[in-house]
Amino acid sequence: MSAEHVKHEEEISTTAALLGEDDGADVCAVVYTHVKVLMTLHRRASAKRTARRRRYSGSSVGRRANKRRDFSAGLQTILRDYFGVGGALPIYDERDFETRFRVPRAVFRRTYLAVEVVPFFQQRINATGKPQAHPLQKVVAAFRVIAYGEAADRGDEYVRLSRTVIAKSTKLLMEFIVQRWAPTYLRRPNDDELDTIMERNKERGMPGCMGSLDCCHWEWHQCPTGMAGSYLSRKGKRGIVVEAVCDEDLWVWHLFVGAPAFSTTSTSCTSSRCTWTSLAVGCRRATSPTQSTDTRVPCPTILWTGFIRATLS
């Protein structure tokens, strides 16, 4: 047997012996040491972050003082402008009120009376014994932000509230409106309402029509560059399309907001699971896919802009 062959067998025997040894203790020791080092680094990093963190010092010398906003002056200004003070008529009439707040005065009052019981909107007394902002100031500030889409600190000099309070008031007011009135307004029309709508359209000479769908194009000035191609309108500008179905009582039964390329009349209504589609498919059937009306059971249809009639079957 050659010397090279003997040497090769010895190497194989040594490797087999190493693999056969129980090195579990060594592996556990290495892993434990590694984990210990990682935990030490984590504690040091946490200690550095805690040291850099600004500690709360309360009202101390050198800290920025609160602005003297005079909440009572802001409340008196709102009452004088829109509700009247001391029996005097308000400066701005009903038309001005609806223009500024986008809702009638009765709707605003209803919302205010419902939301003023929320703890955040209630008037409080601070540590110095002075009253804080009135609920009317917070509701007015939130409505102005919703109506105009303005920045939260835009109405500071009018309602006398900080940017943080106005932003939080807007958020909580929207959440309250959704929780309180969603079952009443965010729903499908019932059978009585649907019959009333169709009866009105029948009197106009459009039997079987249960809605008029119209759309408008809104230019999107701050559209992200990466989405510019998807939101390109027919005029070569970036924008979105808003489609809605509204009845005589100003109830919006269908709303679609999307890209102009997606907003074809039939595609958007079907893909967005339009209320009319579900009602037509689930409640009433036409005898023919191309039949607009039926003398026995009228099928609800949609009248689009340009008097294009289609049957939802």
C-alpha cells in the first residue's frame, strides 16, 4: 500500500473523529457569548437614547410661555358674526353662513349640540382657574378646515386656538360624525325611498329611471410625479374624476372618486360596486339586456350625462 494512500486514510479518520465528537457544549458557549454581547450593545444604545431625550420640566424659567389668546374674545367674535349677541342680528346672514361652513345653520347647530357632550369639546378650567376654549370655537375651527381644506393654524387669529387643538378638533369631529350618523346616511335606499325616486322620474317622462349620474373633473395640482400618468385627464392635466348620483332631496346615493382613465360610465359604476348595480341585480330584473323599461315590472336604470340610458340587469 502506497504512502499517499495511507495518508489519505489517516485524514479521513481524523475528520470522522472530529465529526463524531459532541461539540454541543462549545456551540452553546459561543451562542451564549454572542447573545450576551448583543444585549450589552442594546442596553448601551437604549441608555444613550434616554440620555438624549428631553425630560419634562413643566413650567420652569426659560421655557416658552403660552400665548395669551383670550378665548372669550374669540367666542364673542363668532357669536357676533354668525349668531347674534344681545338680541342683535348676526353680521352674516344665512347665505353667508352656508358659504363659509358648507352646511346650513340648522345642520351646524344639530352637529354642535350633538358633539358638545364629547369630553374633548367641553369647556374646562385650567390649573390657574381660568376657563379654556368654548366648544363652539372648536367646532367652528373644525368646520372651517373641512370646508376650505385650509391649514390647521390658518384660523388661529379668528377662533383663538392653537394648531394642535384645531387639528385634533377636526379629527375628532369627523370620527364623531361617522360614528353617530353613518347608519342613517351611509346606507342604501330602502324600498319606499326607491319607489319615491322612480315615481318622480316617471312623472318627468323617464319611467324605470332611478338616478342621474353626473361627473366633474378636479385638477390635482399636487399630484405625485409617480402617479402623474395614471391621473392624466383628457386635457393633458393631472386630475381626478368625481361621479355622483343625487336625488331631489339632495341625498347622494352613489359616489365614485378615481382616476380619469378608470372613470368610464359603465366601468366605474360596475367595478366600484355601485349602489344602483346592486339594487338592480338584487331586486328587479329586466326581461331583456337591451330593454330600458318593462311594462309590467320596470327595471331601474341610470340616466347618464348626454341622456344615455342603460339597463342594469
